Amino acid sequence: MLYVRVNPRGQITIPREILRILNIKPGNQMLVLFDGEHTSFEFFTKTLPDMRGTVKVKRVEDFNRIRRKVLKKRAARNMSNER
């Protein structure tokens, strides 16, 4: 078991030996998984469509509607920032 310390910016440093063993390179993406009791880190190797169904939701969402709503909010924010 290895201990790491969280720095003031909320970052941790993975020990060099672990980086080498797992072949972790700068820029690699990792998932942080938390189940309420345990936290684990895994390499992010799946695409978003591959992960469909891995997150439990309360109801089915219309993602096209959500995208339109987000784009509308961004456009409004960008317009107000230009003034």
C-alpha cells in the first residue's frame, strides 16, 4: 500500500514506480470511480458511447433538447460578454 498527499490545489502525485509499472504517461486520461465507500482510478480507454448505461439515472433524458438548451445559454452568455 502506498500513501500519497493531496496538495493545496487538490492534486495528488502518483509515485514514480507506479507510473512506470502502469506505463502512465503525461496526458493520459484516467477515470475516478467512487461508489460511496471506495475510490479507484482507471485508465480512460472507452469512448462516451461505450460507457452508455454505466451511470444510473432517475429518468430518460432527451439529450438533443439538453444540447439545444446548453447552446442557447452559451450563446446568451457570449452575447452579454461582448457588450
